[in-house]
Amino acid sequence: MVEVVGIVSEAERQAYTVGAVWHTSWGYDQTNVEFFEVVRETLGTVTLRRIGAELREGRLYPVPGAWATDCLLESDQDSCERDEARGYSEKVCRKPRTDRDGYARRSVRIDDVRYAWPYEGGGCYDTDAAGLPGH
């Protein structure tokens, strides 16, 4: 396992190991949830690959190993087409660090509006999965 600066507990260390699941939860007038699986770890980065989800009792649950595409991860059409052809999308993210005030962040930045956190189980609420209208 790679040593991570600012991460102290075993649970936090496990969040960066290959196979660990992360999730997003974002949206303005609706809640969107996505799941990612760690596929690579280095000293300063973690590579998250988009995975699918299944609906159970109105909540979304991750399906590890069920690779999925996410054209929102890419900035151009060629990259989106590449991901569609290979069957998955992934994002290299910088591992969180402890800031100047000593606050240890837990999330990684996916893009301008999405951050991901280690998935702790129990499913996630999603507006569409709940059958409610969004925008």
C-alpha cells in the first residue's frame, strides 16, 4: 500500500486501495449519484473508474466491476468516443491533503461540480431512482 500524507486511520487508508468504491452526490434542484471504483493508486493520486449502479428499495447501490462511461469526465468529443469504444471512463484525481488549518479533507475532485467521497454502504438517494421529477 502507498503511504498517504495526512491520512491517519486504517479506514482512510483502505479508501485508496484498488477495489475501493467512491461516490458522488450533487445537483441543484435534484440529487444525482454516481459510483466509481479505485483501479490504480500512486503516492499522490488515485484513479477512479466509473461503475454502474443497481436500484433496490428506492436507493442506488454500486456494482463494482461493472464499468460504465461518463462523457461528463471528458472535455472533448474524441475522448468521449474513446471511452464509448473501450466501455469505461476514468479520472485521475489528486489525493486529498491536510490544509494549512489542519483540516484533513476526505473528498477528491472529479470536475467543476462533482466531488467524490469513500462509499460507506447503505445505498444512496437519487432523485431519478426515487421516481421524483428533477430539472
